[in-house]
Amino acid sequence: MRLAAIVTWLITATVGVYLLYLWLSGGGLHQQATKVTRFPAALIFSHPALAVGALGCWVGYLLTGHRAVAWVAFGVLAASAALGFTMFTRWLGGGRHARGAEQRFPVLAVLLHGFAGVTTFVLVLLTAAVASGL
């Protein structure tokens, strides 16, 4: 499960970088002043920053085997997941009337990113729980 989490994490990150590219190339940063986008820059950049931090903690856990590091990785990942869920609900709320850069997001990419992210979340939780003897 430990290595499966890394694989799903990398899939999630790859699709996430693609979505970030679409948002940036669609003028997402320029739309901040006009409030056209539903995604504030702080939300857009905090989500991947937390995910990368959690991944760093997870690699630390894989290298050291310390259970506490696995739980820290899970906690940081949970914060990133909460921000991701916020973006997903905002993206859904835009529907046909979306005007911001996020209207360019392909449904398949959003679903793949979300599914891989949820899978990663569950794998990290289960691995941390098993490592703790729960």
C-alpha cells in the first residue's frame, strides 16, 4: 500500500499540473481582479503546495518508517484534500454558466484527478493505520 500511494499520488499530481496549466493559460491569474474566476489564487496555489508537502512527509515515512511521520503526511494531505474538494464544488457550481479560466477544465481530467486523489487519501490513511496497529 505504501508504494501504491506514491503511484496514485504521482498520477494525481500529473493531472493536477495539467489542470493548473489550463487555469493559468486561460487567464486565471488575470481574472482575480475582476472576480470572473471562482478560484482565488490562494486556493489554487495552497492546494498543490500542501499536497507536495504531504508527499515529502510520505517519502520521509517511507525512508524512516516512523509512524508519526505517516500521520503528519495524512494530516497535511487531509488539508490539501479539503481545499481540493472546495475547488471541485466551486467548479461544479459554475455549471454551464462558468465564465472563468476553470471552464476550460475537461470533465475527464477533473474526475481522474479527484478519483486518484481520493484513492491516495484512502491508501495513506490505511497505511498509517496499519503501521500504528489500528
